[in-house]
Amino acid sequence: MLPRERIVDMLAKVTPEMLASYLPIGTPKQIARHMKGFVDAGMRVIKILDYGGMAGLKFGPKSAQKVREAEDELMRLVNE
């Protein structure tokens, strides 16, 4: 188990660019394009989550809509 101080120190070094290089971040179309790379590599089960609702109530209602848009776009890309 890592001591709290070491975890806080590591997190302080994380930049938005680091997260963006690892996690799909962007519009539903950008997310779909990112995930298509995984499908092309053989992935067959994909679950897209939008954590925007965690930012507050005003973002929650759009969360499910954005996930559906990304899923629909991914299906369109895969079926081209």
C-alpha cells in the first residue's frame, strides 16, 4: 500500500495531456473514432461511460445522450 503522501505527490505530476493520451476524451464523435481503434484491434465488447454528470446536476441529463451518440457513431464507423 502506498502512503498518502506518495499518492498525492504522484497525482500532482499528472497533467491533462497525460490523461487525454490514455483516456478517450472529447465529443461523442471523437470518442467513437478513438474506440474504433480498439474494435479494429479485436475488441468486441465496449462500454462507454460519461462522467460529466459527476460535475453537477446541470451536466447529468446530457450524460446518457452523449453516451448514446458515441455508441451510435461507433456502430456507424464499424459498419462502414
